[in-house]
Amino acid sequence: MKEMICICCPMGCRLKVYDDETPIRVEGNTCRRGAKYGAEEAVCPKRVVTATVRVKGGDTEMVSVKTKDAIPKRAIFDALALLKGRTVAAPIFEGDVVVKDILGTGVDFVATKTVRKSI
């Protein structure tokens, strides 16, 4: 049994996850999202990853990026390594893909804001 606090919403439910059972049983959640979170967190924890990338010819030098969905926690440092030294050319728009299919996960790094060309 594992104990954890759900991070799906501000409630912060204290979960008890019985991962030695099939199917995994979760107690303490007040919603279905908490049950799903507890089961996934016990088997394969995932996180959304945020970072920044340099911009060439933009009105700012950097653009913030994030994974479009959560990726396995064990892959975070390898995913960030894909951004090291990467530069994108302006203009870049919110939602543009910066790195496609991170490590075969099917999840992309996308820009979180728009950077216009410098004048």
C-alpha cells in the first residue's frame, strides 16, 4: 500500500493506493480523477515538463515550452536533453511544435506563448 496526496485539484485528497491488488484499488479520493491519478501514479508516474528554448530573430530571446501532455517521470531528464542547445526561429506561435514525439511517447514539446520577429 502506498500513501500519496492527489494533485489533480485543490482538494489535495489523501489517497491510499493498494497496488498489490488487481485491479489497483484507490481509497480516499473524492472524485474519479483522483482514483485515476492514484492508480497511474503507483504504476507509472507522469508529469508535464516545462522549460525554455532560445529564439533567433525574435522580440524576446527565449520562449517557454511545455509537454502537450504528461510524460513518464523517468524520461524527464532525457526529454530536457532534447532541448539543450535548441534554437527556434521567430516568429513562433503559441502551440507550435518545438520537438515532435518526445522519445517515442507521442507527446510533443510546444511553445506556450507567441514570439514575434524583431523589427
